[in-house]
Amino acid sequence: MKEELHLFKIGGAILEDAAELENTLAFFSNLPGRKLLVHGGGRRASRLSKTLGIETRMAEGRRITDAATLEVVTMVYAGLENKKVVSLLQAGGCNALGLSGADGNVILAEKRQPGKIDYGFAGDIRKVGAKSLSSLLESGFTPILCAITHDGQGQLLNTNADTIAAELAIALAPFYQVHLYYCFEMPGVMARIDNPDSLIAFLDPESYSIHKELGNISEGMIPKLDNAFRALEAGAATVQVGSRKSIANGTATQLLLTSDFPKK
Amino acid sequence: MKEELHLFKIGGAILEDAAELENTLAFFSNLPGRKLLVHGGGRRASRLSKTLGIETRMAEGRRITDAATLEVVTMVYAGLENKKVVSLLQAGGCNALGLSGADGNVILAEKRQPGKIDYGFAGDIRKVGAKSLSSLLESGFTPILCAITHDGQGQLLNTNADTIAAELAIALAPFYQVHLYYCFEMPGVMARIDNPDSLIAFLDPESYSIHKELGNISEGMIPKLDNAFRALEAGAATVQVGSRKSIANGTATQLLLTSDFPKK
């Protein structure tokens, strides 16, 4: 029987809300067994860019990362946000250890080739260093991954945190029973974005398709859910999407591979 | 017989010079056995502070760290400079893993109590997590420490990199034969600061005292040398102060506990 690994992606709104961050990290700390956390920090990066007079440009929800923006995201993700999360977890007794993808070569990426859009120093993941990560996990550390990767040639790259979480889940699934959580400010996936009673309990690829066709699922959720389904198909044991509270009380949206829905 | 550990502190001028940094990291990578690197990043932090309109205040060569300055040094040391060094080392085949003192609780500090000067969020080291560090070293990682520590209660702190290097050497000396190097832009300690021919080959506490009394040693060097002698007295096998070149060719200043100088 493989050991369980709880893999949490926390969203940007949580990082911005001191009380919610503390509660989320306390919940995460108390999960049993091996744990790993992934975070971004886009809102703070955009604010720092503004202060520094660097224009924030986005395309299809992703940041266009020129050289100056790469410095900003490296400072904010790997510096400010990563060390904030690590120090708070350490204060709660969790032996957190912050990483970018360059550290221990845990995420090797390649610079995205310019297509219709030139994303600049954006990294597409080539290889996850599962051996390095499991060595850290088995030594008792809880890796805290920020959304910075590298190309193995000395170039840092900016990689979407949702994608990192999915790729880590996939790479670690052969060694652990991976439970992947996309934890953000919403209680889960909504069938109607403005109606909290429309929370979807279970989502399988077929119902996901239908919801997308009907325009029920917000555009921002689609890449997240695509990543989440990819991880489930590639071996994650469970995938949940929701808030800290909905994850804690078992009402977060659970992704399934078939429409054989269990009873909640 | 204890394994050898090469512990390098690299100075700020090296971080600012791309070619010298690359050469220094290549030299470091090629050292045999276990390795650990400590760096600061003060010059870059001062520039970022200026751009952000935050005043840089120093007292006795140390940065006064208010809340805004702590964010700046966390971004620059733990983010920008640490990940630059890690990605360059990884490109050279060295399995570098960047850390602040909060990561894995490797350096626990306490906020310095305000005395004549209030240094703000400055951290005095209380405990080095030698077990965490040796676990990383024995797993094949090369730890890259930046000059950020924490108090174990969720507060990050700013700690002098020279002091960190000395404290790490002292804490790791029971487990390794520690070779400590203070690598900076000068070939070593000079008897007359403006005369490169006045390089001191060996320095013991007695001759150090005399040089200090005579005013031969520059003020900036004194805290560095105090740290270096402290590490030597507390168990470091060797301590050298010099540039990459002088360390490589064996002409850096070597610290000794007695005046029984060996022949170079």
C-alpha cells in the first residue's frame, strides 16, 4: 500500500488574506502523512510591477513574462510569498521547506516558443524531479513549491501554479496515493456562477463537457479543471476543488473519471 | 574520519559581476565532497529599496531593517539572488537547493532587542538545524543559504551572511571536517589596504590584534575576521579569506589559532 500524499494548491486570494491564510495553513498542517503545497502570488506580483512601473500584460489568463517581469515574479513568488508560507507553517510545527523548480532540479521546464502570443519567459514543464521530491518527503520535509521553474541552462521561468500542481500529482502518483486539492475562495465548481446553491458535488468528464457547452463554468475555471482532470486521468487517487471549509467538511467538488457517482 | 564539507560565503560584489559569479560558482561546483554556500545581496537590496522609495539606513555596517526593508531583503536575498545562484549551479551540474533559515528550520534566530540602535527585524542566531542540513547534504543536495532567518513564530528576520557562515561552520563541525571560505573581491587580508603586495599569508589572533591596533585592517573586514576566528576556535578545520583566484592558487589569507605558521 502506497503512503498517502496530500497535495494542496492554494489560490492567490488566500495568500492575500492573512486570517484565511493562517486557517488554511493550519488545516493543511493537520492533514496526516506526507504533504506538499503549491502556491502562486500573481496579485502581489502585479502590485509590485505597478509600483516599479512595469506594465502587467496578460493573455488568456496567463502572464506575459518579459525579463523585468521575471525578476518581479521571482522576487514575489520565491521570496516574499514562499518564505511567508514557510515561516507560518514552521510556526505551526510543520517542517516546511520552500522550493522553486530550480532547487534540487525539482521542475525542469522549457521556454515556450512564441506562437500567436509570445509569453516571454514562460516555462512548459518537461520533467518533475520525483526522486528529489520523494527524498525530501521521506526525510520529513514538507515541500512548498512556488510557481518558478528553470530550463537547466541557468534560465528561470514562470510556470502556472495550477499546472505545477497537476504535474507534481502525476509525477508522484507512482510512489504515493496522491490526493490533489485545488483550494481557493469558492466552495467548489458552480453550475451557475452567481448561485452558491448550484455547487456541483461530483464532476466527471461528460458532465464537465456539458457544463462547458452550456457556458455554466467560468472561463477562469476551465484551465484549472483541465489540469485537475488530467491529474486524475494520470493517476491521482482523488481530486477536489473547493475552499478550505468545503474541503474540510467534504462538500468540495470531487472530480471522478466515470459518472458512477458515489453517495456523499 | 569525518567527511569534508566546503562552506563558501560569497560576497556582494561577486553577485553583481555576472562573469565573476559564473567563475566562482564553477570553482565551487568542482570542489570535491559536500558543499554549502552562503550569500547576501545587500547591494541589490539597496538599489531595489531606492527604486521603491524606501530609505536604506545602515549602522555600524549593518542594515536597519524596518518592515518595508524586510520585504525588500526577503525578495532580493531569498528570491532574486538565491534562485539566480541555484539555477546557475544546476546548469553546471551541481544539485543546489536554496534555503532561507526558515526552510527546514535550518536557522532559528531571535529579533535583536533595541539597544543604542534599533536594528528592527534583525535576527541573532539562536540555533542552527544541523540535523536538517546534514540530512540534505547526505541526500546529495548542496544547500545555498541566503541571509534570511526566522524566529519560529512566523516572523522572518534579516541576519548578516558572514555571521551565518560562521555559525553554520560551528554547528556542522561536529559532523564534518569543515573548510570555511570567505570569498570576496580582495585576494585576502591586506596589511596596507592600498598595497596589493601587503597580502597577509597567515593570520593568528595575536597578529590580528596587532594589525587592528595599528589600524592596518579596514573597518569592514573586522566583523568578517571576528566571525572567521570564532569559527576556527569553535572547530572549523580551516578558514581562508580571499578571492576565488587566491583561494584556488592557495595564496588567500589562512587563519590559524597559533603563530606556529606552516610554510606555504
